Amino acid sequence: MDFDSVNFITIFWVRIFLVFAFLVFLLKNTIKVERAKVNMTHQDLADLISVSRQTINSIEAAKYVPSTVLALKIARVFKTAMEEIFELEVGD
């Protein structure tokens, strides 16, 4: 590969990382509240949507941004709109 190709690839991945990091810190959710309403554990929710308990914990703690499909599955479990569970911080 030439320098321009390497430079383009590097810039591309840096931008992807920054967008992801931006979303991780600005996306909040109400999964913990929704689970409490129906007396559901991390493991119960994980089993219903076929992920690990650790994944649910990471999403709840805003350390992991779920895919759209996973967010929709979570919303379906709680019989609510995805936007009711996941939202960007104020001002975004």
C-alpha cells in the first residue's frame, strides 16, 4: 500500500473510534428502571434476548452501545418504543 492509502485507512478508523466513543458517553438508557418495574434480573433479560449477562450490565452502565437490532429486542421485551429506553444526553 502507498502512503495515501495507509493515511486514508488510519483517518477512517480514527473517525469511527471517535464517533463510537462520543456515543458511548452520550447515550443513556433506562434499562435498570425498566427491569425493576417487572422485577427482572440482568440474567433474565439476557436470556430473553440471547446475550450474556455481562452485555446487559455493560449496556446499562453505558459502557457498551447496543446495535440497533439489540436495542429493538430490549424495547420489545419491555413493550415500549426504543426511544423510551435509549436517548442521547440533553443538548445532542
